[in-house]
Amino acid sequence: MPNLPETFLKRMKERLGNDFPAFLASYERPPQKGLRVNTLKISPDEFVRRAPFPLDGPCCGDPACMYLTEEKAGADPYHFAGLYYLQEPSAMTVGETAAALPKARVLDLCAAPGGKTTHIAAQMKGEGILVANEIDPARARTLSQNVERMGVTNCAVTSAPPEKLAALFPSYFDLILVDAPCSGEGMFKKEPNAIPEWSEENVARCALRQSAILGEAAKMLAEGGRLLYSTCTFAEEEDEWQIEEFLRRHPDFVLLRQSKLYPHHFRGEGHFCALLERKNGQNTCPSPANTKPYPVRRNAAANRAFAAFAADFFDVCPRGEITTLADGRMYLVPAGTPDLTGLRLLRLGVELGEWDGKLFKPAHAFAMAFGGDARRKQTLSREESERYLRGETLATDLSDGWCAVCVEEFPLGLGKCVKGTVKNHLPKGLRKVK
Ligand code: SAM
């Protein structure tokens, strides 16, 4: 049992009454782990057939969300291939509630490390535009890596304060998720260092920050759009009262539903979630601005080099607008991407590779998104994959040139075939350390 703050326990006892002993007893159990199958890459049924560890579930209405007991699932080749995301079970219910539609404009405002972003991306099936934003630059890099690993093709990863986004996108998004920074009362088992940081003053500070973030989110929601607010805390100031105060300040919003999961009722660590809708024809939000499309920079020579590479690499090449930045990096821009000028942009759609004026060199992100469709594939067993993931060179029958290196049919990264060997092009930072 962790050493929980006295005031926290007193508050919980007042709140839960007769349920308090059951709540307290939940701290005797180890934290509940979960795994969400990435349906962009594999169906839940097929994953269960292949999974090298036991799974149990589903843990909510989404069949991709399962309970997990395996400790080392993060070191498995299927994890490197982005077949799943390790996520706490009650956090998955937030993604389930989001129920994002393909073709929608979606903003995940507080997105790192990307659990809910990648859940929403799976629901969107590569269609529409998903802006995943994280204010903290280091956390934004982790978010960007997870988006890449999961092979998401329609996401822009930005790192900006909410007010900067709100100035650019008045009344723009159909769905906004605010998975707010909070006092983390539901994280005490998983992250015990959150315990000494807890205080009533911190709860109050968090509530103020959440109120400010929600205010900015409201400005960006289109009429008829949905705002999903969630926290992993139990404090009313950050949950129910936060929503009550928001509705008072925004009479053009209605509450569709609200839920609070407690660890003594649900097999998970706990979460709060409220789904709101902005009604049509009312106005506490700014009018929509005429948001311009993303200014694609076409480079005919770079596009020709990519087309030549792709004709060798694929039977059917991925289609779409390609933008080539001044430094030569080429991206496949998701259809409907707005102008993101002025924002710190970490990722846009799929990074195809780099054009140095003479040669095209494919990027790791390209392999993770499209490598499964490659004609040039080096297919490895799970055991052989461990060698690739450690950075080793492999033997091959493929002719010279680039190939997608796959565990079974799922891409892990790129290799370059030279005279019967595959040179390892897995980025050094993503390799497995012994
Ligand atoms: N949605 C994420 C997921 O499912 O993986 C978890 C998000 S976490 C609960 C909240 C995030 O909000 C943190 O990454 C934190 O850096 C970010 N954050 C902190 N202060 C913020 C602020 N003022 N505005 C927006 N985001 C903030």
C-alpha cells in the first residue's frame, strides 16, 4: 500500500462514504495493465491469434482494448512494429468515447505521449486530419515517435500553447480532446512520484490551468462539434465542478454524458470523462476564419526521384500531395491539412524521405506507414527480428537496393541490400539495447 497523503484520504472518504474501504483496498492490487491493438495494422482477432503472451478482455466496448499481465510486452518485436500500444485500461475508455469519424477535423490538444492520439487515429482509418499537440517539446518528440511507430498517415504533430492554436483555428475542429494535465490521483500506483506532489493547493492550481485550456479549446470547436474532456484524477474541482463551471461560461454547450471510473468498480486505475457538444446557432465562440490549406511546396525533381524509387519498391505506390521542405525532407501531406505556418511542427503526414538534389533516401516513418505494401520486403521471423532490432546486418536473397524489413508481414524499418546482405537502417535511437 503506498503512503497516501492524509488530506487526500480524508477527501476520498468524504466523497465515497461506504465505498471508501473498497477504494482503499484497491491500492493493495498491482497497477492494472492494458494493451490496445493498432487496427491500422492488424485486426484484434488476428492479433490475439498471434500474441506471444496471454490477453484478457476486451476491457471496454472497443474490441481492440485488452487486459495484459505480461511485463515485457514493450520489448516485443510486435511492439516495435506498432501492432499495439500499451495503455492503462480506463484511459482506453476515453478513446472509445471519442469515437472519431474518418474524414473529420480532430484536435488532441494535450496529446503526449500519444495513447489517445493513436486510438483516435485508428478510428479515423487514415482519413481526415488529426492535429496532435503537446506543449512540452521533449514530450512532443515522444508523441511524434509513437505516431510514427503506429504508422499513422493523417496526423500533424505540433508543439504549441493552446492559445496559439486558438488564434489560428477559430471554430475549426469537429472534435477536440482535452486530456488535461491534472493532479493525477488515479496514477498513484503507476507513478508513485505523483504522491509527494499532491496537495490541495496543487489540485486548485490544476483546476485553474484546466479551466484556461478548456476556454481555448472551446474557441476552436466548430458549431455542432464535440469537446471531450478527461483527467486521471478524482478531485471534483478538476472533474465535475470543472464541467459545471465551463457550462456556466459557455451556454452554447451541452453535456452529452459524463463518467467517472473508480478502481474499486472498474478493472483499471480510474479516469474522468465528459463529452460536450457545441449547439448550432449560439455564440460564445469566435466565427470561423477562412482557414487556408497547407501551402504545399512542389519540387518536380524531388517528386520524380521519389516516383522512380517507388516504382521499384511498390506494386501500387501511395498517392497524395508531396511537399519538399527547404532542407530536402519530403512529406506526404494528408488531404485537407490546414495551413500550419507559425506553429512548431514535428511531423506532417508521413515523412517519405530526403532529397539531396541528386538522390532520394527513404525515411523510417515511410517504412512504418507503407512498408507492409512493399514489393521489396525482407521478411523475418520473430527470432530473426531481434537481430535487426539490435542493429545487426542480415543475409538476403534480394537484389541490391532499399527494402522494408518486416517481422512476418509487419514493417520494423528499412534496410539497404548490398551483395547478399541487408545493411541495417533502423535509427540508432530506436534500437534495442541489451
Ligand atoms: N493524452 C495523453 C495520452 O493519452 O497519452 C496524456 C496527456 S497528459 C494527461 C497531459 C498533457 O498535457 C501532458 O503531456 C502535459 O505536458 C500537457 N500540458 C501541460 N500543461 C499544459 C498546458 N498549459 N496546456 C496544454 N497542455 C499542457
